Amino acid sequence: MSSRQTTLLEAIVAAGRVAVTELAQLAEVSAVTIRKDLDALESRGLIRRERGFAVLVSADDPAGRLAYHYADKARIARAAAGTVHDGEMVMVEAGSCCTLLAEQIATQHSGTTIITNSAFIADRLRAFPATRVILLGGEQQPDSRVMVGPMVELCAQQFLVDRLFVGTDGFTAEHGFTARDYLRATAVRALAERAEHVVVVTESEKLGGHGPVPLLPASAVSTVWTDTAGDPAQITALTDSGVRVVTVSPSGATTTHSAAAGATTRPTAAIRTGTPEEEQSS
């Protein structure tokens, strides 16, 4: 997609339904141009057109979710993927940030194995034949393309890995990490039982709110990778709970917030492994 189409899709994902006139004002182009962009998005199955409005097809469609805060997610994914080692076997749960993470692991490292319950991630990793992909069985949710149910738990029991990467729909000190979908949350907990460390990758806007379903307590999470735009109080809440937090700046530099006492280490140099277009979108 063009950068303008990404901007439009992000606005539609955020609101669910947006007037064409509002989108034209947002992009500072004519309504005729906007309609062409919306036609392109509709042809890809991401939105549908209603009279005078653009409507998101599904809030669970991972292709659409990728566009929301794409630049932030891409930077988080690049930085977090840098901690994986060549030849390592990791689990990666479903989600837009996790999708970009899986692609970055495949891009940055050789000989890795990615175990996932996301058919969407498995399909995108076909572009990286050197990366071994294991798709866990189960019942597929049609919109999110996530495998859920007891078969996922049975399949997960065949593995024991050092790290599981997951997303989240919210975090508060009171409720811990939360999700929107009960079956997906159950699958995450089953995967977490087979990993030595659970790592959360998420945009900072998820921190401070909560979904309707408990996902994981803070005590079950080792590290959170996020952007720098979040509420400092939420970073403190995480570190006070014993979670190490790594924030990734718009330049790609990372800062580690210590779980010991909320202390902050010196930032590292920017990590630039993305395309020029991705860097410009920052």
C-alpha cells in the first residue's frame, strides 16, 4: 500500500467507520482521490464502502491491524528480533506486532524455527524458506486466522522453548495483561506453560487499559518491548511488578527500564534494519 493508503486504513481501523469527507481532509487530497484509495483497500478485502463512509471489514483482520501504528510496531519488532539467536527455536503468538516480529526474526537470523498458532503468520513466512515454521493445530478463527481450542494445548505440549513472544490488548497493575478473546487468551496461557520466558511486544497505547479477558499476570512476563510514547506511570507499574521494559524510540534506539527498582539504563544506538521507506515513515 502507498503511505497515504496506510494512513487512511489506520484511521479506519481506529474508528471502525469514517466519513469519506473526513478521510479527504486527513490526507489533504480530493474526495475523488480518496475514493480511488478506498477502492484499492476494498479490493484487498480490508474495508467495505457504504454511502459516504468507509467501514472496517473486521477488527480482527490481521492484515488491517498491521496498518495501525505500523511504524511503531515495525521498530519494536526489529529491535526485539535482534535478541533472538541464529538457530533458536521460539514461539510466536498471533497479533500484528507479533507478525512483524516473526518476519524480522526470519530476516535477521538463519536457521531459526518459529512455532506459532497463527495461520496468518505461517502464510507470510512462506517468503522466508530458510526459516522453519511449525503451525500448531486447532480450530481456526476465520477473521483472525488464529488456531484455538484444546488441540493447540495438546500440540504445545510437544515443545519446550526458551522464549514465547505474545501481544496484549491491555495492561494495568490491578488486572495484569488482558485480551479481547477468551479462546485466544486460553491458547496463550497454554503456550506460556511451554516457555521459560514470556516476552510481550506491543504499542504503548495498550498500557493503562484493559480488555475483558485475563491473559497473563505480570509475574508470568519477563520483558515488555514497546514504544516511548506511553505513560511513564505504566512503565513504573510494570517494573514494580518485576517486569523488564525496553522502549524503542522513533530513531530505533532502545532504553531498558530495570525490573530491580524502576531504574533506567543508558539508551543504545539506533537499530536500523528496515527499509528506507519504513525509516522515513518514522
